[in-house]
Amino acid sequence: MGDNMENKKLTALEKQWILYDVGNSAFILLVATIMPIYFNSLCQSAGIAEVDYLAYWGYAASVSTLIVALSGPVLGTLADYQGLKKKIFALCVMVGVCALAALWIPTSWKVFLVLFIVAKVGYSASLIFYDSMLSDITTPERMDRVSSHGYAWGYIGSCIPFVVSLVFVLFYEQFSMTIMTAMILAFLINALWWLGCTLPLLKNYRQKYYVTDNHQDKIRGSFRRLADSFKKIRKHRKIFLFLIAFFFYIDGVYTIIDMATAYGSALGLDTQGLLVALLVTQIVAFPSALVFASLARKINNAKLIQICILAYTGIAIFAIQLDKQWEFWVLAVCVGLFQGGIQALSRSYFAQIIPPENAGEFFGLFDICGKGAAFLGTALVSVTAQISGSANGAIAILAVMFVIGLVLFNWALRAE
């Protein structure tokens, strides 16, 4: 019976949940590609040095992730109350979509960064509730499959608005428009894509698991339950150790995603080549994520996570000496091979080891570790780049993070 359930086609609700990944991934692809190049042009107009541009972009990413890491657990705990998860999720999506649609307005690099932070906070916060919906929309046996499909279709689906945007940005003169008009179109196209892919889930999602609390003050109750969560999680040694391990290894993953184009630009690599290489990352990531979903039916997903961490350690070591365009292409393909696997399997592994009625609060803690790690990674790369004056040297710190994450993950597997 379990195998039949496992092999059954995706349900309508599972598909709508996956569709949100298709929508929000368009934003994060824009953040990894066109957006830092546009920001670089604003910085050049203001006379900002290349190494400082990389650092400022990293600091902005760090601030946005720090805001979500600090507010996420409270929001996640609040969302576990009946009927609140969808409302807060919708609010976060609208904040992100509106800020993205308005990114073309500022001409100052400082104002642009502020608006970018708002958009990134809306995006990142929405993922807390989106990830915790996994318990409501599918069964534990299907979580690896559905989670992997989310990332896989997110990668390939996000290419559609990206390619359309890229055509306008690269060939704006052929369309008799200015680069500014092309950027306006890019931001608006991706904002509308994100919103459109969210609507089916908003219409049909129902919160199945929730906590009951007789207290009228839900905010105060959320803080109380959050304090209880920290007490509970210390007793669940496996969950506790996994979260610390996740903090370290996902740090490198998110930092590479956030700063790949900024890193390549700082090394002086060709802009168009960087964009196409990162498009290749998305295309490679699509079948790779589905392969990991298939492998997870036959191989323990913990072993697959270990393989992904080892692969990323090698990627970080390779990136230290990167100074040629073809090496960036190799890096882009290798990242694509393991990116979807490590994210999807980590999400589903965590969903399997936590109580479903507390999914919101536990995924809030999961988000502290995920987004908090991204804060640490981008901040460390930025500070190291400025101190050493070398973009390559700053990447070395990521390899250390992956090794620590692997050691802690192995400890978590042995814990009860």
C-alpha cells in the first residue's frame, strides 16, 4: 500500500504547492543574475570600487537574511494557529512582489539596496510558511518526492521569465528601448510571474495541522510557545544536532547562490557569459533534482545529503582558484548537479523528523539555521574580501563550513 501511495501521480494540491516554487524561484534567479549586474552599474555611476560593490551586495543579502532569521521563528509559531498560516504567507508574498515590481524606481544604489532588502525579506519569510505547508499537502512517505519536484520545477520554470527578461536586457537596442526600460520590464515580468504562480495555492490550501490555544493574545502565546520550542528541541537531540549541521552546510549553498554573479563580476569575467552560465545551472538542476527524488526511494536520504555536502566541499575548493570564464562554467554545472538535491532532501528530512502539528514553529527554527547561515556566509565573504582585497580568498571560508556541517550531520544521524 505504501509503495502504491509513493508511486501515485502528484495530486492537484501538491502541484499547486510545487507551482509556488516555480513562481518564487524567478525572483531568486533574478537576484543571482541580472539584479547584481544592474546594481553594479549603479555603483559604477557613483564611483564605487569593484571589491566594495561585492561587499555592499553581500551586506544587503546579510541584512535581509538576518531580519528573517530573527523574526521567522515568531512568525512560524504564530502561523501554527488555525487559519493564520495562509494569511501571513499571503502578506509576505505581497510584500516581496510589490518591492520587486518597484526595484526599477531608485537611481541611488543605497535606495536600491533598501528596496532589495524588503523584497528579499518578503521572499524569505514566505518560504517559512511554504515549507511548513509540506506537512499539510502531502504524506510523510511522499515528502522527499514532492519536495524534490518543488525545487526541480522551480529551477526550470524560473527560466521562462528569466529568458524573456534576458532578451530585453541584452538586446534592448534592437527593441528601440533604453536599458532602463528593459530593466523595468524585467522587474515587472518577474513580479507578475511570482504572483500568478502563487494564486492557485492561496485559493485551495487548507491548514490541516494546527495547535489550539485558548489565550486571546496570539502574539504573546507565540513567544511563549517559541520558548517552549527551544526547550523541546534540546530534548530532541537528533533535531537539535541536525539544525546545527544544517546551519553550517547550507551556509555555503545559499552564499554561492546569492553571490555567484557578484563574485564573477568582481573577478572581471564577461557579464553575458556569467548570465548564460547561471541559466545552465538552472537547466542542469531540473533533471538533477528529479534524479535525487528517484534515488531517495531506494537510498536513505541521509546518505544522499552526505554525498551532496561532500560535492559542495569540492565545489568551494575549486572556486578558490577560479579566474577564467570556462572555470565559472564548470562551477555553474557542478552547482546545478547538487543544488536541488541538498535543498529538497534537507527540507523533507526535517519534515519527517518533526511533529506535523508544530511544523510552523519548527520550520521557523529551520529558517533561523538556513537564513541565519546565509547571513554568516555572505557577511564572512564580504568582510574577508575587503580585508584581503581578494575575492578568491574570501571563498575559502565556505569549504570550512561544509566540512563542519558534514561532521555535525554524521553526529545527528547517530543521535536518538
